[in-house]
Amino acid sequence: MPWSLVDGHWTGPRTTVAVRTRYIDDVLDEALRRGVEQVVILGAGFDARAYRIPRIERTRVFEVDHPATQSRKKDVLTRRLGALPAHVSLVPADFATRTLDEVLVVAGFRRERQTFFICEGVTHYLSASAVDALFRHVAGSAVGSRMVFTYIHRGMLDGSAAFRGAADTLATVRRVGEPYTFGLDPAELAPYLTARDLRLVEDVGASEYRERYLAPRGRGGEVPAEFQRAALAEITERSPSTARLSWTARTPRQGV
């Protein structure tokens, strides 16, 4: 891959994907050290964390994705590893016919156990109602469980904020048939999560990525996309009025 050509044409996404991967690895590692019992990877695609993160084999990992993607991944894993590791369950989910609740329970997911949810490169391909349903589903798990998710700044979609590289990114995802459809305003993220029985632990973006991961390695001049962010949330005590909804949206491939 001629990375210099990619970076010259489309500034930001490659660096952003690299640092957000490291960030999610770090918060997952922290969860494993705290003794989390289950990991659920939503829209898993070809995510390899279940096979490369130390100590993750001590937990139960559920990878949720479309049946076609899961079939391809299973073939690759079987060729590379010989068999699917015992701690991993591939959960094929066609949300046109079944809900997230249903497919996870059938796969052996236990709602009362401490769980760490990963939702990388997914929310910005969903509708507002689908994201709402997804977060409410996660909030129905054991109190103290956590979720890390990526999102894009809503200003990129409604034009209320200008970001370097945004126009090229929007054009590219439309061209490949996966347009961005949902974003959040970082200033409104905490109350959005609170309304869904989730507490914002931290919200990170380009400046935090540079400070934590790039500058210490002498790469502070690299420019992550300002409109791409990641957040860590924790499940709080549920309010009596919280409705449990089913996530019935399509699960897109993991994108940028």
C-alpha cells in the first residue's frame, strides 16, 4: 500500500485508525485487569482483539456481525489457527429477523455478568434511533460494565463545524456505498449518555491522541482527523423509566 499517496490525498484517517485502535486496546486491557467476565464486540468485522490481546482468553468473547462477514472470518481463522479458540463465540446476526438480545442470549451471553462492549467504526453508519436502541441495550447489562465506542462529530454532517479532510471523507464513504448517517456533538455527549443510564468516563479526540500516543514517539506532527472521536462509558443504576429497546439496524462493515 503506497501510504504516502494515501496520506497526501486523504489526510488523517490512517493515523486516526491507528491511534483509536491503540486507545481501544488500552481500555480493553484495563477492563481485563479489573476482572471483566465477558467482552462483546459489536460489528466485529475482522477485529482480531480476541486473538491478540493478553489475558483475553480468560474471558468469554462474543463477536457480533452479519452472517456473510462471519462466514468469511471463520474460514480465515480456521486456516490460520486450526480451530476457533474456545473462549470466542462468533454470533451471526441478521437484525432484519432477530434482535441483539435474542442472538446474544442464544450464544450464552449472561446479562448479570460484568461485560466490556466494543463498538468501533459502527455508530456513524446507523440511524439515530438505531444508536439509541443500541445504547439502551448495552445499559441493560450489569451495573459497572463499560462500553467504548467511536463516533463522528455531528458538525461534520450538518455543516455547523469545519474539519480538515471532511469533504473528501464524506465523498469517499458515499462513493463506496457506506455514507455516514449519524454523529454526536461532544458538548452534548454526557447528557445524551446519562439519559440512557450510561456515565461518560472520558471522551478523546485528536489532541488527546497526539498527547498520549504520537508525541511520545516523536510523531506529534501527524494529524489525526479532528471529526473522529472515541468515548468510554460506564453503566449506571437504571432508572424506572428506561425502556429496553432492540437494536434492529443493519450492522455495517467496520469503516473509518
